[in-house]
Amino acid sequence: DVKVTQSSRYLVKRTGEKVFLECVQDMDHENMFWYRQDPGLGLRLIYFSYDVKMKEKGDIPEGYSVSREKKERFSLILESASTNQTSMYLCASSLNREWSNQPQHFGDGTRLSIL
Amino acid sequence: QKEVEQDPGPLSVPEGAIVSLNCTYSNSAFQYFMWYRQYSRKGPELLMYTYSSGNKEDGRFTAQVDKSSKYISLFIRDSQPSDSATYLCAMSAWNYGQNFVFGPGTRLSVLP
């Protein structure tokens, strides 16, 4: 089974702080994704990556950046946290970019509160 | 109009009932469809993955795609209290690469 692990289940930070969310997958997947999930809005894609040191903007990248230094690890960075970034953050991975539209496997999420 | 629409519920049914969960979409190019189950305080778990039209069955779950109506359904037979969760649909087209568009989810409660 695919295992996607997010380092923190719950996190509380203050406005203006730099926040790091970490995600690790153990199935040698090439593709990794960061989403946020808000009530009534569903999952919205922040950033994704098809390879090490490669990143692509999703639908809502403003205020976020990412880092992928190793294949198994994908980090989401909130450069200067704001209260409107309070949300559930979900990391996902899928196999590779040779086939399109492959199913994604999710971690259990990090519930982030910005005070 | 949103690309993918889903009734948020909550939907409450008695144990043993047949449950029908639905999504409508606007992009006729969608041809890859997924259903996820998400328990409270957990991440989405992949239930079904289908391509194009038709039905796919897995145990008590059946996924149905009607591309002419731009409508997909997930049926749960003999529903159990353990099926109580939020169900998300997701879909994609050939030119979306690895990306999917997700519905907001339907919250289901199966009452014992």
C-alpha cells in the first residue's frame, strides 16, 4: 500500500511566521501534490511536482512556495503566514508522468491554524 | 458555473439502505473519474477509479458514469455505519496531465 506521511497532524502558528509543512511518500512516486481543503470549496491545488527540483503552480499558489530536494519528500512553505491560510493541508502522490490522469494517494492532512 | 458540483448533504440513511451519491460536471472532455472516501480528521482514501462511460463494481460499491448527461454516481449497497464519511468525486481530462478537479464532497451518515 502507498504510504503518504505528513509530519504534523495539527499545527498552530502566528501571523507573519514562516511555516514548513513536510510530506514523505514511500512508494517511489514521481508526482507529488499539495492541496488545501476548506468547507464548501473542496480540494484546491496549491503546487505540484513531477520530479526532483521541479515545481509547477496550481490554482492557488499565492503566499506559498514548495521545495523538492529528494524524490520522496515534498515541502510546502508559507512564507509569511496569514489568518486566511488557516486550513486543512493535504499532500498526495501518484506514480509517474508517463501515464496521464493516474489516481492520487493522500496523507492524513495537517490542520493548520494561524492566530 | 463550477466545473464539478456535488450536493454537500448531510445525507442520513438507515443501516442496510442503498445509497446513491452523485456529481455533475460541465467539461465534456472529462473521461477519468474517481471516488474518494474521507473519514473525519483523515485524508481521502481512493475507492473507485473509472475511465470513460459505464459501470464498475467493487464489493458493495458501484461507480456509474453517464457522459451524455455529464453525471457520475456512486452506489453503496447494504450500507453500514462504518460507511459514514464524506465522499468526494474527482475527474480529469487527457490534457489535464496529472491533475484532477475535485467536488466539495457529500457527507453521509448511516444510522444503526
